Amino acid sequence: MFTINVDKECGCFKRSAYDNNMTFESKDDALLQARLMESHMNQKFCQKHLFTLSEDGQNFNIEVSMKPQEASAGGCCGGGHCS
């Protein structure tokens, strides 16, 4: 069995049609689904998180991390030290 695990279920994931810890008989099927999930989550979710796929034996893990903040048009990074 091959499993897709999402390490942290953010609100967007909980509201989506996806299930955590989905299992597949075929590695190819699991990999295809994991790649589709990663792509969809990075493109369609709220853009607060970055989703990264990794493989660990029979497990495909989608890690969730905060997206780095982009600098604003004024060049300030938002760290509070520019003003």
C-alpha cells in the first residue's frame, strides 16, 4: 500500500474534497494523485501556504509551510525596521 499524507491540515485543505492518508495499491496511482494534489493546493488554495511533495518509501508526504512574505512596492520587507 502507498499512502499520501498531508502533514498539517490547513483550513483550505479541510474545506477541500481531499482526504488525508489516502491509500493506493499502485505507486504510480499514488504519485499521480499526490502530484495533482500538490499542484492544485499551490494554485487554488488561499496562497498563505506552500505545499511541497516528498517521497519516503511507500509514503508520499505533502509538507505545509508558510509562504515567505514578498516585499511591498516600496521596497520594505515588512519587518518594521524601515520606518
